[in-house]
Amino acid sequence: MAGAVMVGGGLAAAPAWANLALAQKNACMACHSVDKKLVGPAYRDVAKKYAGQADAQAQLAKSIKAGGSGKWGAVPMPPQAALSDADASTLAAWILGGSK
């Protein structure tokens, strides 16, 4: 039983690392940080802004892929059109979950 818990705990930790790796792989971390503003907003601030919205993950994934300007100030976010819909959704879920 303890082995199953350990395996389950290991599996639960893997997606968070994978999502950070996905953000790094796609150069998201060049402009964003988990807890402080860089060029773009901190992921924790993004999570707060979208908190309580039923379609937050879909909206954030759409924003990641389309890019945009005006939501967080004058600096535009370039579109990440080459990012798959699944990866954009995974990143959105990770950001909304506190980027842990």
C-alpha cells in the first residue's frame, strides 16, 4: 500500500514539473515568472485575474495562442500560434492552478 501511495505521489508531482518544462521549452519564462512581473504579468496575478470564471482555462489558452495587448498594459504578448491547442490548455491549467 505504501508503494502505491509513493507511486501515486510521484505521478501527481510529474505533471507540474512537465508544465514548468513546457513553459520553459516555449520561452514563456523569458517574459513571465511565477510570482513577480517581468515583461508580462506574474502567473499568480494571471490566476487571480481569472479566478472564479467558469471558462477561465479556455479563455487563457485562447489568449496564449492568439497573443494580445491591453489586458496587462501597453506591452503586447506575441501570439504563440505554433503551440498546440493541447499544450496551450495544459499551460493555462498550470497557470490557473498556481504554477506549482
